[in-house]
Amino acid sequence: MKHLLKMMDLSKAEIIAILDLADQLKYEKKHGISHRLLEGKSIGLIFQKSSTRTRVSFETGAYQLGMQSLFLSSRDLQIGRGEPIQDTARVLSRYLDCIMIRTFAQQEVEDLAAYGSVPVINGLTDFSHPCQVLADLMTIRERYSVLEGLKMCYIGDGDNMANSLIVGGLKSGMQVSVATPKGYEPDESVLAFANGQEGFVLTQDPKEAIADADVVITDTWASMGVESEKEIRQKAFSGYQVNHELMQLAKAGAMVQHCLPAYRGQEISEELFEAHADEIFEEAENRLHAQKAVMVKLLQDAR
Ligand code: CP
Ligand code: NVA
């Protein structure tokens, strides 16, 4: 494992190894056991979009591992004035041991990895959000002890979360059932991977998708970059809200996950969100542990 660019690049064994290490690091953190495994290393955090969780969990996670972290906003970097990512990659590789980037185009992340010489971590693109999905899988596994055989249901926009959940879920041996409105399906490359795999269903009917699910996941209807479509999307997604009524069709006691930020009254009802708040905030916490595991794996392998 050289980089974390998208879920598609990870094998099942790599996913499980990251989750196992994340569990261990979480245990050590809770018990006050110091794990400064990456003492003296530096990570640059490039943000071309807003963030609460990703920024704070990477900064604190790096600190707990003994690393220095640098918050690099595209407003301040020369990228914002047109310096090519290829040059940025070659320059930053000479100062840093690892780069995390949150941006729009997946190609930019792929280019950063191709032109640089240090591990690159995707902190969200329009196409994928692998750090989030690793935290989700960790949280689901904490609850059920296994992933294999569970049914994951995703309802809403076929966005970066949908793309990454489908791949991460299927690779982990889960059944994955997705409901999106027409025209908002997941990426074609993801569907090419998923179609035909046992347990994968793509439908326009949320009721069909949620039937007997062990975990129900949703995300904003208007991701960063498409906010101007908010009104059109509200209409397109009406009937796709995850709420108590729909949850009746999932397995009794099913989990709810949301990467956050959540828009109550839109993709999720206020009542359902609050009823599952503990699981959702555990998921947010697990970003920290999962990303620490990713940094350790990448920087130990790079040695
Ligand atoms: N879930 C997530 O990535 O949150 P932020 O946008 O706050 O980083
Ligand atoms: N799909 C959302 C996820 C935010 C963490 C977005 O890209 O804005």
C-alpha cells in the first residue's frame, strides 16, 4: 500500500489490516498508552474545500503519532494561483513525508501521487472519500464484530460517499443495496465494478433497498461543489429521506451512519438522527483512529 487514493485500490486484506490497527490505536488512546509511531515525520494537509472532521482528526491524529502537521489552504498555496499540481507534488515531496489532499477532481489526487514521491491520502474528492468509509467500516465492525454477510443500505445521492461505500462494502464481503433517484446514480466505474457481484442491488426504490438492512447510510443531497443545484436536488430527492417510517423496513436494531455534516429534514429526519446520534458520533470519532492507522501503514511501508 503506497497511497490511499480510493477504495478500489485497496484489497480486502489491506482494509482489514487498517481496521485492525485502527482498533488497536483506539484502545491504546483510550487507555493512555502513547504511540508516537511516526516521531519526527511531517504531513501536509491540502484543503481546496471546507472541513471540520477531516482537518481536525488529521491534525490531532498526526500529533498523537509524534508528527508535525501543516494545514495548507489552497487560498494560500500557489495552487490557488495556478501552479500545477505536478509541480506542487515534486516540491512538497522534498519537504514532507506524506500529503493529504481534499479537492474536487480525483485526477488531481492521482497526479499528486504520480508526480510526487511520498504517500498521498485522499481526504475527499468529488469521486471518493476513502478515509470516511474506513471509519464507517470500523464503526460497523465494532457493533457487529464482523462485516462479512451484513447488509449495507445507502439511500440518497450517488456521490463520493456512495461510490466509496459500494466498493468498500463489497470488498469487505457485505451485501450492498443502493437507492438513488434517476440521474443521480453512482459513478459508472463503480457500477462496472459492482454490477453482477453477489449482493449488489441498485434501485430507485428506497423501500426495496432498505429491506432487512443491518446498516442504513445516507449523505447530503448537495455535496460541496454542487450547492447551486440545491433547489433542483431537493425536488429530485423527495421521498429519499431516511426516517423512522422507512427504518421500519430495516432489520430490528439496525444502525444508522452519516458522514456529517447532516442536514436534518432533508436526507435524514431530526428524530432518526437523534435516535442514532451515538452511532453517528462514534463514526465521526473513528475518523481519527482509522486515519492514524492509514498514516502508520503508509509511512511504515514507505520505509
Ligand atoms: N465527514 C467529513 O469528511 O467531514 P468534514 O467535511 O467536516 O471533514
Ligand atoms: N458528499 C459530501 C461529503 C461531505 C463530507 C460532500 O462531498 O460534500
